[in-house]
Amino acid sequence: MESAIQTIVGVFLKSAKGKESLGGNDFQKLVKSQLHNIMMDTDSSEAVKNMRQGLDANQDGKVNFEEYMNLVGYLATSLSNSMTLTYTDTHATMCVIV
């Protein structure tokens, strides 16, 4: 778990290039390079722009670390829910077969 946290922080810091927030282009690059396997429309500039605006709680046009963590939390929750459903379906099928 420690390495996952270090990776999350490291990806943000590298993408922000030492700044406190991700601008539009930096956020676009992060989403496209790091989240293309877990999210849809990462190639769509308009979709990523809309996502950035939705995350931008303080409306400064950038995504700070706290706002970035809201995205990470949302994605982790969605993945957990998806994996839980898959596990439940697989487990239920195995119980029926046995």
C-alpha cells in the first residue's frame, strides 16, 4: 500500500512539474498517459476538460492535489465496486456448480 501511495503522489508531482497544481495541458497528459486503461474518453480533449472543470472545486482553472485525490478516490471506489460485483458473480456461479 505504501508503494501505491508513493506512486499516486509521484505521478502528481511529476505531472505538475514542481507546481502545486495541474494546468489544463498537464492534466490532459496525466489522464491520457496514466488512466487510459481505467477510464473512457481519455483521448477526448473536451471530455478531459469537462472532468477537470468538475474536479476544480476552487474554480481556479487548475487541479490541485486535493482535487486530484478526489479523482483517485472516485476511480478506486468505482474499480472496487466493479471488482466486488465480478467476485460476487464468480463466487455465486461457483456455489451453484458445486
